[in-house]
Amino acid sequence: MNDWRRLGLLFFIVSLFQIVSSAKDARKIENIDRTIDLSKSFVTEKVVIKLNKARWDTLELIFPLQQYESLAQVQVEDSSNHLLVVQKEQDTEALFRKFVVVLNSTTEDTVKVTSLYMNCLKPKPPVIPNDADQYLYYENYVRYYCPYEVKEQKTTINFPHSQIHFSDQEKLPELSVSGKKAYLGPYKKVPARDSMTFGVRFLHNIPLLTGIQVVNTLKSSHLGWMQVFESYELENKGAKSKGGFSRLDFQSNSKYYKQVVEDVVARLPSEASDVSYKDYVGNITSSHLRGPDRSKGRILQLKFRFPLIGGWKNAFFIGYRVPSKKYLKSLGSNQYQLRVHIPPSIRSMVIEKYVLKVALPEGAKNIVWNYSVPAAFDKMYNETLFDLLDIQGRTLLVFEKRNMVPTDKNWGSLVITYELGMWNLLEKLLLPVTFVLVLLACLSLISRLSLYWRDDSEASNSLLLSNLYSLHCALSNTYKEAIYNFSTLKGPVSAEQFSSSYTCVHSHLKELELQLEYLNKTIASSGNAKWVTVANQLTEIYKAKHEILQRWYSTTRSKLSNLSSLEKEIGQLSQHLEKENVKLEKWLLDIQDEL
Amino acid sequence: MKKNAVGMQTQPFVNYTKTIWLSTKQQQLLFRFAVLLIACCVSFCIRLFAVIRYESIIHEFDPWFNFRATKVLVEQGTFEFWNWFDSASWYPLGRIVGGTVYPGIMYTAATIYHILRALTFPVDIKDVCVMMAPLFSCFTNIVTYFFTKQVSDPTAGLFAACFIAMVPGYLSRSVAGSYDNECVAITAMILCFFLIVKSVHTGSLFWSGLTCLAYLYMVASWGGYVFITNIYPIYVLVLILCGRYSHRLYVAYSTFYVIGTLLSMQIRFVGFQAVQSSEHMGALIVFVLLQCYCFVNWIRYLVPRDVFVTISRIFLLVVGTMFILAAFLATATGYLGPWTGRFYSLLDPTYASKHIPIIASVAEHQPTAWGSYFFDLHILSMLVPAGIYFCFRNINDGVIFLILYGSFAAYFAGVMVRLMLVLAPAACVLSGIAFSKLLVPNVTQLRKWEQNTEQTGHDARTTYKRVESKLSGSKKSAKSLETSHDSGWMKVLIYILLGGSMLVLFAYARHCVWVASEAYSQPSVVLSARTSLGERVFFDDFREAYYWLRYNTKQDAKILSWWDYGYQISGFANRTVIVDNNTWNNSHIATVGRVLNSPERKAFQICKKLDVDYVLVIFGGALGYSSDDINKFLWPIRISHSVDPTVDESAYLTADGNYRVGEGAGPALVESLMYKLCYYRFGEVQFDRGNPAGYDKVRGEVIAKKKFKLRYFEEAFTSRNWLVRIYHVKDLPNIG
């Protein structure tokens, strides 16, 4: 029994000690000063946290899921404006996401947390008449949501307009509204995870221009230019207009469609050239390019095809190129460093999904990438891209970010280091040159080969052959004429007529024969065996024909009285001659082909 | 362009230039190659006006469908394309695209695209499609050269190639961006002609087989293949009647008919039409006739004359009876299809306007005006008769084909504006022959005088000339050429002739360039005009509105518009359309016409039945764009009248029968949906300082009814210059 009492006492003492020590070490927040800015299309929440004297190695920030979904960026600075490292913890809780800030030293007592939210301003009502004002609705916690107890805190909300309506205004403690500002608090002794919310509706005629998906593709090259190609898919998430879009009202009265976006501005580097502005159906002619201006670079003013009123979507691309020497640096020994800007060139909107793609030259190895802003991207993977003259394809680094507010300041650059062999650099140049050279060499070889085969080195030979050819053409024509003449000799024919017709043809043939002999002699003297055979064969054909003709003449002259048999003979003759002619023509064609 | 004209002229001179390192033959080859190359370059470049002035964009209407189909082919592959059922057009019927399309051009583009990709050139399919027409015009040059060389001589071929490089009649359909069937089909057609002539000249199976392949390509690319299907049998018939029948012809045609028909049946759109429809019957009849003729010839050799006469009589009687019987049976059983309206309108130009308003409503189906012959052919229209004359002077089988082709093409071009395209190559070839026959002998003569040759007897070339001149039977001319050796005035005459033809060629080139730049290089999707300061301004309203549709309507929204814009809407906006330019269903189009010409309430009812979400109208009254829907409105009325006789055209006209929108406009017109959608709130605006509010710039009058409200439709979008107006069809009220 006594033992039990002793044990109980010991337990009591130990637990008391524990309580005391924990009370001494308890991490509490002395003061929170929160400012919410609602004047833009995204929401900036700045929280100044004053920590108590306890030992703070880390500071936890928690975001309820709904808030986390619209969270674009968290940045934590210490009292001397140095950025602190923020790490996202693994999703352990279903309804919350946790970030851990690593505090550098124990002496730190003030921390500034800046978080940007997008897509958390909703038009209310969602559909308004064409000439009405747009009201936006915003919801947040009355007290800053944190896992620590807070001694005192207050909130200031900046509105763009003095038309402000809090829902259930009377239920909100310590609320005061003056002009364009509203104050909540100060609240004393706020327990951890206090989840009271407020909702506010305020007048704000701003287009809620949102990039549904923005893809920025960079193609780096060692041959002078870096290509940049950005594709945008935009939506104006402002209040929709009731009853469609009236061009007349839009053109004639500025009171209508106050939440419209007609154009946006893209800021390009001052060296940008060959700027294009297109969409899926072609060029868009309504744009202006200004600059280059020393401080701002070039400014490209892009007018949309149609004004973007509430609820409307649009998609387009812009492209340009910049000299790559500004972004590409050689580190020696085939090492190269590429430095690219992270945000896209149009920054006057919020982006739901941002994809940055960087194509490295074909054959890049040992790729290392690094970016100065911590947690700038959510996801990173590699793809292969096939571009001009790519055989293996080039590495495409893809960086993805959900929710992005591409304001000018807070984006650093992405640094990629890689190794590229000399051969890979030259390959692109040598490949087409080699191809053309090989092609020419082949052509030349083929033509030379065929020349040799044709044995056409002497121009006179060619001339001879062409003459031979033309002569045989003439012969062939004479035969055709002869056949034609004889076949027209139908009906009663006088012997004189017949013989005169024959002699006419015969004299022609004689003359041609003489020439043919002369030519054959010349060919024989040229000493080309192939031609001699060709010429001989042709002569043989010719002789055969002539013989047929002569034989027929001698036999038919006597039969002139018997017309029917004559007709039959003519038929036979023309058939014979036709056959021979076909042969001759075949020869001629062969020669022609050779010529 | 000048360079080209000069290039054609210098040919005879360069031909004989003595150089140390090239034989005459090689020089000739080089020269021909150079001229063809220049012609190809010219023909490619002259078609790029639209790309340079506007951008690389698909033009007009039909090319948009071809482009869309090509994208399907490239992205989804052959089988998907073959089985493609397009539910996004002709809603709710849909269209079986795979079986109702000539796929030649799509496959060609896809092949080029894949080849370029394989050669590591990552081209965009759009750019391939845009550049198809200029590319094929280069091929046309080459093929025309070979065709002309086959029927006449190489010089004429070079002339023809240079002519066709920039003839406006062909250029109109083949500028960069007009990605239409015709741009490939003309190449295929001339290739077919070349191979037909070649196969008839040689009688070789090889060339006949190639003819069949070319014919297959032609069938795959254009409905105009019927022209070849009919002209070849006619040619065969003419040759037989001229007594020029030969075994070569028999081989060529029989091969062509059997294999060609089988091949053409492989194209799904043609299929069994190739043996069933009346358009193809001519070829069959001639085929049978040719067999009979051959058979009769054979018999003639076997039997004596008197028996032959009896046999042939019996034979003819039997064949004739069988033929008539077969034709009667086929027609009665419906095996033979009826002749289509487009074919009738070829034979009778007034047929379409009497019976089929949908054919007549197309501008390019109108008969040709006289002026357009000169506009589209320029000097060629004058040179064609000369070409035909020279053809008759030097007749052979090929030339007969050319004469036939030329005369048929001339007739068809007169019937339909569109078929000027078929006439243009014929005109080029004939003019090429005319030019070469005019110039070459004279230039040769000139050279002869200059050379003052002595070795007449030994020079084989002169021998040949003499032989030729004797053979052609014109001994007189040969003599006169020799005797006029020193007559100076002949020289002057020849110089005048040369100078004159230079001038003519120069004028031709200038005209072609001017036509290409001013008349035929508009994409018609983007409009442009010049301001008073000479600056070019663009009106991009079509794309503005279509792009709006693409991104700001539901994915399955149905758009109703007059059929002209169907292809563009599905191409640009990727939305379902009710009717489009493939006018295969007359009653569907008539229904759409009925929507547009009905009063609002009735139109709304039809719209709801058709499940329409948006109605799109083209209205040019604010901008001064004259080919808008109001000006076309009589066609919707007529077409819907052909289906629904209650539509009365006279109710849309003024009391004295005129078509006006101003004071005194027809009562039905003012009440019609078209009028209301076009002029909705138009009367409230004053566009120009000088004109009153509601002044229609196209019609040049103040509209009849300025103030009205829409009950069943609401304005959804109007483009910047009011050119395209889109209305949303309101939902039915919740209660009754």
C-alpha cells in the first residue's frame, strides 16, 4: 500500500515537472498583423507574425484545403527581409496542407508571411445585365488560421471601392469599416485553429483574366537564335452578361461591358525579333510592337480577335526569337549554361496551369537544372522533341506549376547546365551539306556512267545517229505514203495512173536509198560496232520492204483488170508493210530512247 | 516574268551555239531542262501572292473541308479516315465522309507530310496543304511538256509548259491556299492524256498500264475524271471512223478500259457507278464496239467478200439487238443509274436553272461570259485556232486526240465557268504548237542565211531538211525557201514576226501576273481593301466570329447557317453544322432555307425541331460586302420552294417584282428571319456621316423596317464590322 502511495507521488511530481517545463517552453505568438489586399484580380495576404520568446526552430503554416487550392505562392521573410526556406510537408491531413518554415536563429522574433491567392474572388451575382457593375465575393477566416495560440491579432482589408457589404455583418465581432478599408480586431487570446469565417461582397469592375493553361516553350540553339513560343488559353472569369453580346452597345456606349478585356501587353526582351501573334486559325493582324526601350524591353500590345467579356474564352500564341548568346554561356570543356526567365511575357493575369518547356540541343548530356526561387515548380519531367534535322530527338525539360501569379518581381531564373559535344554542334550544319554533296556526286556519277555507256563522247557520232534516225523516219514515211496511195486506188484504175503512182514512190525510194548507203558508209567508217549492226539491221528491214513493194508491183500490174483480186492484194501488201513498219518503228523508238 | 518570255524566245538561238565542251544534244537537254526549271519556278512563285499578301491560310470554302479531312487522315490514320462518319455536319443526319469523298488530294498531302517528317522536317500539315497547289502546278508544267512533245515536238512542249505556268484559267484554281481537288486533278488529267497518247502511239502494254494508274489517281482526286472516261472512247471512235484503226489502238484502249475500270472501282465514292451509271456507259459501248470491229476485221481475212457481207450483216443485227435489249433491261431493272443533274446541265446549259436551283445557285456553275475567255486565256484564246490549223497540217494519232480534247473542253468551258480549268491546258498546248510552228522554221531560216552555209550537199542536217520538205509535199515552199536566199524583205518580215510575238508574249506574262495578283489571290476568308491613302486594311470578321464560336459555345452546339459557310464553320469553329457545301441533301438545305425565309415564330419552331443552338448570318450592309446573305436570299427562297410549294417567291419581292430591302420591300421579306437577323438594331446606327441611320451600303438604300424586337432569338455575337452576326436560339419557356 505504501509502495503504491510512493509510486503515485512520484508520478505526480514527474507530471508536474513536465507541465511546468512545457509551460516555460510553450510556443505562442505574441502578435499578428494581417493585411489583405483585394484591389487586384488576385489576393495578397501579408501577415506579420511576432513570435514569443520560446525556442522556434521551425514555424508551421497550415492552409485549409480550399485555401490551399487557390494558393499561388508563399514567401516568408525575416525581419531583415531575407527570404527563409519554406518546405511543404507531405499530405498527412485530409483537410489541411502544411508548410514548414525553417528559422535560422533563435533570436528571430518577427516573420513576414506573404501569400498570394488566385481564383478566390467570385463574381456575385454570376450573371449581370450588360450595363451593370460587377460585385465580387471574398471569403476568409476572421482570425489568421494558425496552429498556435495568438495573444493579439488584427486584420486590415483594402478594397478597391467603398461599396462593401459583409454578410452577417452584425455577427462579426470588432468589425469596422471606413472608406475603402475594413478592420477586423484586435482580438485577444485567440486559440489555435480558430475557424470563424467572414464573407464580403464589394464592387470591383475588373476583368478576372485567368490563364487556364499557359505553355511557354523555349528552343535553345547554339547557332545563334533561341526560339520562344508561348501559347495562352485565357478566360475572363468575371460576371457573365445577361442576354448575349450586343455589338452596338459595346461600340457606342462606354457604360456597357465594364469588365471587358480587349487587349493585353506582352513584355518581350529588348533583343526580341520576328515576333508573331497567331491562333489556331491564322494570324491576328491587330497588334502593335513598340520598342526596344532600354528599361522595359519591347512591348507587344495584343488585341484579341473579339473583346473578352465576362465568361468568354480565347486562345492564341505569340512567338519571337532572341539571340542566344545573352542566355547561353560556355563554361569550357563542352559545358554550357543556359539561363532562362521563368514567367511568361504576358503577366497581367493569373495562371491556373503554367508549363515551361525548355528544349536543349540534340545530344545534350548530364543535364542539371536549378532555380533561384524555392518551390517555384510543382512537377518536373523530361520529354523528347523532334525538331528540324533531329534524328535522335532533343531533350525537352518540362516544368509545371499549378497556380501562378506572374508579377514582375518575384521570379528568378532557371539555370540549366549541360554538356554538348563538338560533333553535335557541327552535325546540324554538316548533315544538309553532306546530303547535297552526296546527291550531286551521285547525279554526276550517274550521268558520267550513262555517257560512257552511250559512248557519246564524239558529237559527230551523235549527229550521225540522229541523221540515220531521221533518214529512216523519212523512209518510213515514204512507205506509209506508198501504202496510202495504193489503198486510195480503189475502183477502176488505169494502168498509167497506177504506174505513175508507183514510179513517184519508187523515185523517192531510190533517192533515199542512195543517201542511206552514204550514211551507212560513214557509220561503218566510224567504227562503232553497235551502230553498224543497228544500221545494217535497218537497211535489211528497208531492203525487205522494198522487195515486197517491187514484187507486188510486178505481179499486180498484169492483174489490173481484175479489181477484186487487186483489192485483196492491196490488203495483203498493207498488212505486210504494216508489220514491217511496226518493226521499224520499234527500232526507231529504241534509237530515240538511246538518243 | 520577263525573263521567262525572253527565255522562250532565245531557244532557237542557243540551240546552235557552238561550245567546246557540250555536244548539241547535251546543249539541247540542258536548255530544255533550264527552260522547264524556270517555268516551274515561275509557276510556283506566281501562286504565292496570297501567302505573301495575307498569310499561309486555306482559302475559300471547299478547301476547308479537304483540310479538315486531311487532318483526320494524318492524325488518325487511313482506316479511321476510311470509316469516318462525320457527325459534326448535316446534323442530325451526319455524313459518311469516307465513302463520299475523292480522297486523292488528302492522301497526296498526307504522303508529302509523312515524307517530310521522315526527312526530319517538322512541317505543319496546314502548310503542306497550302503549298500543294503551287507544287502541283510545277508538276503540271513538266507533264504538259511531255504531252506536247508527244503530240508535236519538244519546242512546242517548252512553249506549252511556259504558257501553262501562268495561264489564269488554271491559276485561278491553284494559287497557294486553294487546297481543292482541281489543283491535283489537272496534273493527273494531263498526265492521263500524255499516257493515253503515248500508249496509242506505241501500242505497248507498259504505257497502257501506266495510263490506268494515272487514271486511278485522277478518279481518286476529282469528279472530273468522267471527262477522261468519255473522251477516250470518243477518241477511239473518231480514230476508227478516220480509218486510223491499228492494233496499237486496240491494245491501248482495251487495256485501259478493263484495268482502268477495275481500278476506278476501288475508289469508294465511285464504286459500282463505274459500270452502272450512264456517264460511264459510253466507254463500255466503245469497248464492245472495238472488240466487234477487231473481230469483223479478222473475219474479213478469213472469208471471201460476198460471204463476209452476209456474215457481217447478221453479226451487226445480232449485236445491235442484244445491245438494245441489254440497255432496255438494265434501265428497266434500275441497274443503270439515272443521269445526274450536273451532267444534264453540261449538255443543256439552261437545264439547271430550270430544274435544279441548288446547282444553279452556285456561281461557278453559271455559263461563261465572253469576256472571261480573254480574261482567263488572254492571247491563248486567239492562238488556239492557229494551233488547230497546224495540228491538221501535220496529223497523227496524238494530234487528233489534242484536237478532240480542245474542242470538247471549249464547249464545256462555255457551259460552266468552272470548266475553264479544263480548257486552259488544251489552249496552252495548242498555242504552244502554234507558236513553235510559227517561229521555229522562220528562225531556222534566219540562222541559215546568217551562217551562209556552203556544204549543202554533205551536211546531213540539210539533207534531212530537204527530205522532210519533200515528204511533206510542199515542194513549192522548199523551193521558195531556197530561192529567197538573198531577199532582204523576207528577213525584215521575219524580224517583225519575231518582235511581234515577243510583244505578245510579254503582254501575256504581264496580264497573268496582274490577274494573279489582283483577281485570284484573295483567300475570301480575310477581306482586304485599300483606304483613300492607299494603305491596305484587313477585315477579319469571318475568323473573328468563327473563333468566337470555337471558344465560347458549347462543344456540341449546332450552328445553322446558309450552306455556303458550312465547311468554314466546321473548319474554323469546330462546331456542328446543319448543312454544308457538300450539297448532297436537297431537302435538308431547303429546310434551312425555310428557317431563313420564315417569320420569326415559325423559324423558331423549325430551329427547335432541328435542335439548333445558334443561327449565323453574313451581313455586308454595314461594310459594303456585296456577297452576303441578303443578296443570296433569293436562292434559299427558290430552293425551299422546290421542296415546300407554299413558299411564294413573289411575296419576297416588291409589288413590281424587284428585289429590294428599302421602301416597298416585299412583306414576307421584311418579316423573314433573315431580314430580322441581318438588320437587328441596324436602324439605330449611323455608320457614315453622309448617310442616314439604317442605310444599307450594299443595296444603297435605307432599310424598310428599322425598329423591331426579336422574341425567340437573342444576339450572341456580332463581329467588328457587323459582317457576321450570330444569334442564340432562346430556350423554350418553362411554362407552356
